[in-house]
Amino acid sequence: MHPIVKPLGILLLITLLLSGLTSISTNSPGLAPDPTDDRHESNYSEWEDAFVISKDGDVVVKRSSGSHKSKKSIDEPTSPVTADPVLPVADFIANVTGGPVPLTVEFTDLSSNSTSWSWDVDNDGTADYFTQTAFHTYNSTGLYSVNLTSSNINGTDSELKINYINVTSVSSPVTADPVLPVADFIANVTGGPVPLTVEFTDLSSNSTSWSWDVDNDGTADYFTQTAFHTYNSTGLYSVNLTSSNINGTDSELKINYINVTSVSSPVTADPVLPVADFIANVTGGPVPLTVEFTDLSSNSTSWSWDVDNDGTADYFTQTAFHTYNSTGLYSVNLTSSNINGTDSELKINYINVTPLEIDLVASIDIEVYTEGEDADSPTGPFVQVGSDVEWVYYVENTGNVNLTIVVVSDNRSSVNSETINLDYNGVFEPGEVWIYNASGTVVEGQYVNLANVTAQYEDSYVYDEDLSHYLGISDIGGLKGMGYWKKPDNWPIDFNFITIGGITYTKEEAISNMRPPVYMPKDKTYSMFGQLVAAKLNYIVNSSSYTCAKDYVGVDFINDSDTWMENYGPVGNNVSGDSDAWQTSGEDLKDLLADYNKGKLCI
């Protein structure tokens, strides 16, 4: 020991002893403490063993372990075992990793267990920001490495991304390196019992499309930015995300990332499998046959119906409706499914679609028109004696079978055997109409004729007949019937045009239209046209009044008929006898014109 230190130590000991003299004297080992005075009870041990003088004269200062009322053990209670300290794990991402100068980048912290952050955005060793999220603008071109240091009370961790930010020149974008995607992702859970549903969240940068392979089997399972997948089997699953943009792709593979364990229950029940079954409301009938298939399966959540067992599913609803449009025997297969499996029920030749059975009916109808009128009862049309008269015979197959050997006859005239056939195939088919005609010279008085038709179906025959009438008249009060005016020589001299319904016709056109085409006998515009032409010519020749007495006082029926033709014509407009135009006014006007031309009015 240094010669100066030892005297200083002795001097220090003396000073300390003098400063604590009172305490030492009142609590000396040889003096019994006053049991009624506890003011200095604890001071005895306060300086005990406080100073030790070594054998070489050195002074050693030794602190007491604390105040004590008595000499008891200084062992403290054993502290509980503490967990390992939770250290931070640094991670981050940037909203963009490249672009022209100036480039502003947002850095987002992805660290875990962190309470403070230090960003070195150019990795120059100097921290630039201390917030959890940092914004920085790069004003110079170049590649920048970025370092994030995350900290908590237990320690620090750093994440350094080399050449992470690429700032290019704005003046030469063509030469700038393409901005490639950087794939990254995270899962909300990475383990759990089966079935395990996992949400995969994309953390990639510079990506515009995504492809998730959630079991790394080489087949993409999802193409959305965020993917949800349920693992229904236990095992370790590696997950691969491929992120893409216009410049390229990048993949992030996390090996054995998802751990799907068995259900924690020690006893696992057998999976509940579906049992397929069904029934049909009908299993047979004539074509077309509509069938309702009702599911009777148990434990099923989805259904697939193959209603003709051709290997292609036709319906995916629990109940299926199908119409069979062809005859035959049809096998039906139902496949029922749930999460645990599938089951099929095949019913062989279950549906029997038969031909449509109908009663075969042979039937025929004939209608004869005289001068365009279906005159079944007398008197029929008034026609001028000596003029031409025409009959048209409409024969219709009203049954549901083809007919042959059709014969049309008239007891008073010779029927032209040449038919006007709509399809010209020579087969008298159901619904078809064949048309015949005949002509003659009008004789005076009431005329009646009977038309007949006969046809054959296999070994049977069908028949029909129809009466027709006309009244042959001479000149009555100067009025002439419609048949008279069908001859061009009977028209007034130099009268070569006539206006009907606002349309002007030549004499030849008017006479032609007074004879309705044989294929349009039911077009009432021809009936109205012929009677109106005759009425107008009768008026011009005889100067008779348009208005007549006898239940029709004060009504100009010729002008009214002209207006009707203007509204519902022209001739050939195919106005039927059951139309509103004919029923409400046309038929009455035509009858008045016919009566006028017959001399029944205004005689």
C-alpha cells in the first residue's frame, strides 16, 4: 500500500467513529438496552461489521445489507420464473419502389412487437425519420437501399432492403429500368384444426394481378388480390403468390406456411355422407312429356341431374323440371353431394315417352259463292238476266288425315276440274283448301244450285254439300245488278274511270275487282267494292237519289260506303267477316247497296 493511503484511512476511521459516537454508545454490546426505549432499536446493526481493518493495516469499508430489528437471515424470497423477453421483428413496405425524379414514397411499417422506429431512407448511416410511417421525396436519380430499425424495451431489429428504391431520370423514361412487381403476403392465421379458413392478404408492391396457389400444387386457385380458402384436410401447406404487372412477375413461396391439424376432440365422428334418391311425378306419357323430379336425398347440399343419362348434367337445382320432346326410354341419374363426398342414384329406363295418340278423323267441307256471296238461302244476289254469273267452290280438309280422289260437282253447272292449290304438292292435307270455279248465264227468276264434294281416306269416303242462290231480274226501274256492270260495254259511253274509297280505278281495273280472286273469297272489301261500283253507276245512269226511304231515311249510304272503303280498304285489304269493321257497319252498308242495286229501294 502507498505510504500516504494508510494514514488517510486511519484518519477516515476516526472521523466516522466520532460522527457515530452517540449511536455506538447507546447500543454497545455490553449495555443492555432499555426495554421502554425503542427509538434507536435498529441502530445497533446499522454499523455492525461496517469497518474491517486488515492485518496489514488497510481499512476496508463494508456496507450493511440493511436495517434489522434482530439478527435474522438475509436470504430474500425466490422470484417467479419470467418468460423470455419479446423482441421486435422489423419489416416494412413501400407504396412505390420506382419512378421518375422527384419520387415521393410512403414507407409503411409492418414490424411486430415494436414501440419505436428509425428510418434510414438512403442507408447512409443517419436516421431520417422516427415515425411509424415515413414519407420521403427522392430528388436525385439512383438506386437507394432503405433500412428500418424497430425497437422496444427488450431490444432492436433492423430490416435492410438493398437497392429497394429506383429513382429514374424524368427526361429519359425510355431508358429507365422497368418497374417490376415484388411479391409478398401474410395470412390472418397460419394454423388450426380442420376445416381451417384462412384469409391471405397481398402485401406486394407494383402489382396489378395476382395468382394464389394455396397448396403449391402448381395450379392457381384464386386470382383476386385478397384470397379466402378453406383447408378441409390436415397437413402442412406451402403457399405461393405470383404477383404480376406489365413488366413481369415475381413469386413469394412460404414453405409449410399453413399447418392444418386434426380436430382437438379426441374422438372423431365418421363423416356424414350424402345418400342420393329421387322420385318423378310421372314416369310415362305421350310426347311432349313434362316431368318434375323431386329430390329425396339425405345429407345433401348440392345436386346434379342428368335427365337422359348422357353424361352431361342438365340441372343443378334441388327440384328439376324437364320436357322430353322425343319418344323413347330415358334413364335418369341424380348425383347428391356435401362437404364429405357424393352419391349417385341411377334409375334405368325410368321415363317412357310414347307417341302422341290421336283419333284419326276424315272430314271435308265445301262452300260455294255466287257472285262473291255465300248465298245459302234465297234470294241470293240480284243479277241481270243474260249477264254472266260465276261460282267459286272452296273445299277444305277439316279432318286430321290426308284425303285423296277429291271430286267436286254442281247439279246445275259444270265445275272446272282444275284446282287452285295453295302448295301444289297434289296431297289434300289437313287444313288445306282447294278451290274450283264454274260460270254460266243468268236466267230469270230464283235460281238454286247444289254443290257436292266427295273424298276418300283409305277404304272410306267423306261427303259434303252446299246450296247457293241468285235471283235473275230484268230491268227494274232502270237499276242494274252488279252482274250487269261487269260487262264493259254496259258502262256509260266515255266513262272510263271510277273513284272508290278515295282511289281512282280504270274501267278494266274496277271490273276485275268486282270478281274477287278465288283464293280470297272471304275478303269483304271485294263484296263492298262490287256493290259500291254498281250503286254509283246506277246513280249516274238513272240520276237516282243517293238517299232513300224505307227504314233508312236521311242516310247517304252510298257516301257512307265510300267512307268505309276509305277507312278499311283498299280492295284486297283482307277484311274478314268476323272483324269489327264488318260487323259494326260494313255488312249493313253492303246489304243496303245490294238492295238498292236490286231495285228494292228507291223504286
